[in-house]
Amino acid sequence: MRQKFIPSKTYIGFANRIRFWQPVIRNGWSIKFSVHDDTDVLLIIISKLTGQTIIRYFNNEDEACEFINYIMNQASSPI
């Protein structure tokens, strides 16, 4: 028999402060973007061709967008 997971008050409070979106696939990269407390940004970027994974944390949405633009200009496949 499988036990039920009962989330704690801390877990629920944390989960309510996170916004996330479906991954976007562009130029061979899959990009997952999450925001916590309207300032902390977590990016998970995966090459669809090689499986290379990049995980980055930013304190600023503008810096995260600059990094996304940088990655979009990189080849997602081995040269």
C-alpha cells in the first residue's frame, strides 16, 4: 500500500510563491523558466540533439533573459 504525501505548511507556502511555464523549444534547445518570489529565476536548458543540460540560477530576470539570448546564439549540436 502506498503512503499518501501530506504537504507541510512550509511546502505549501513555498509552492504558492513559484511561477513556472511550459518548456519552449527553439533552435534545438528546450528552455524551462521558473520564478520564485518575483525575483529569483531558475533556468533549465537542454540541447534536444545532445542532451547537454545547463542549469543556472539568477537574482534578476534581465540577466536570465541575457543568458537565454546568449544560448540561443550557440549551436545545440556538436560541431
